[in-house]
Amino acid sequence: MAAKMFRVEDGKVIIMGTECSQCQHRWFPPVSFGCERCGAYGDDLHARDLSSTGQIYAFTTVPERDGGMYTLAQVVLDDGPAIRAIISEPGPEKLAIGDRVEGVSDGAEQVTFRKTSP
């Protein structure tokens, strides 16, 4: 069974990451084998809740076999790490680098991101 990567509290998506107490570097997905910045490990690594708000750094449209498409983006979270995310709305023609986005949950197993700024 896969580890849980997010949870929803009061309607807001919380992304579950890791933080190094030695250099304060944060990352996602949560891994415990060592800090990618300073090499600290063990008790120096702690679970860290990350905000699901951030801005688009890059994005592209990905074709699907059935003829559909989806938008995949690199989102730099306000809490630090960059993650890959599916943008649920709007379509790519209305997106721009730097747009603000927030995570939304379908209530089950998936988080997508939607644009919050014009």
C-alpha cells in the first residue's frame, strides 16, 4: 500500500513532506533516507506539513491515448519544494508561468491544482 501523500483539513489540502532540522530544507514526496541538501539523516529528518498553494514554474499539455489531454505543471509551493501537479482548471490556453494555484482534492485519492489568480 502506498504511503499517504496528503490530507484534507477544513477543506484545505495539506501536502505531507519532510524537513531537515540541520539545514531546514524541505522536500516532497516524504522520504527518510537522508537530506538531499546536507546529507543529514535519522533523527534530523521530520515530517512536515506543506501548504498546497504556490505558483506555476512550468507547464505542458500531455496527450492521452483516448484522444484526451491533461495539463502537467511544475508548481513551486509557498513552503519551498517544487512538485509535479496536474492542473484541473483552467485549460492550458488560460495559464501562464507565475500564475498562483492551490491544491484541491476529489475527496478520495487525488489532488489536482487550480488557478487562483488571473
